[in-house]
Amino acid sequence: MMLQLKSCACALLSLPLMLAAGAHASEWKAFSTEGGQASAPLVLPDLSGREVDLASFKGEVVLVNFWATWCEPCREEMPSLQRLEKKLAGKPFRVVAVNIGEGAPRIRQFLERTPVSFTMLRDAESEVMKAWRVRMLPASFLVDRRGMLRYQLIGEADYDDPKQQAPILELLK
């Protein structure tokens, strides 16, 4: 029953996005302050329970992706996130996926079907999600090398698309 409610919630949360976006793909929106804005703290456990702090990735461009296994658009964009990180291997770039409210066994089950090698964190109590003001899944943020939030993308994205890669490549210059 809870899974059905979550699936319905994801569909309902996605409906305004689909209506607003129409046939257009989601696009990165720059934060209004020049040079970005400070992010809320992001310190969460990975699937093995080891604590990971976003601040430890200073010097790298980080794509932070909030997602859940019950969210179909979230599941669908995972392979393109994997390809993006692989394409940018050797550059100071990484993907950090933040799962919202699910246990490690459920996430591992998903990863058996859709293997990814990027950093996977658990926001079991949705506290980081709230601090980052995420109201819809999937939601992605680009953090520059100084640790500043530069761009936000709400909704599913195809990270194979050069338009989706453009702000990332710009931050890597």
C-alpha cells in the first residue's frame, strides 16, 4: 500500500512538471546570484554506512541528483547519468545521487537491475532534501569547484543531450 501511495505521489508531483514543460525537456536554471549561492550542508551515509560530505569534493564540479526508486523519471535518467560520469572520467567531475527515504536493501535491489558506479547516498529522513528545498523528483543541482550552487534542473533529463551537458562543461573550464 505504501509503495502504491508513493507511486501515486510521484505521478502527481510529476503532473505539474509535465503540464508546465509540455513537450520540452527540462532545462538547467542558473541561480540568480552571480557566482552562485552557498548550498545547504550535505552529509549523508553511502550504502555501506560510510559518511560522505559534499564539502570534501571542493575542487570538483558535482552534479547532485535527488531521486527515489519509486519515481519512474528518476529511474529512467540513471543510465544517462552513468554515461555522463563515464564520458567525463579524468576531469574534476562527479555525480552524487541522493536517494530520498528508502532503505539500503531497496536501493541495492534497484542497482542490481540498473548498475551505476557513481556515489550513492541515503537521505533516510529526507532532511537534506528539505534543506535543499527539493519539492519534486528528480531534482538535480550543479555545484561548482568552490562548492557554490550554480544551476538547478527539476524533472527528468537526458544527460546524453549536449544542452544538458553545456553548463557542466562550462563549469569545468
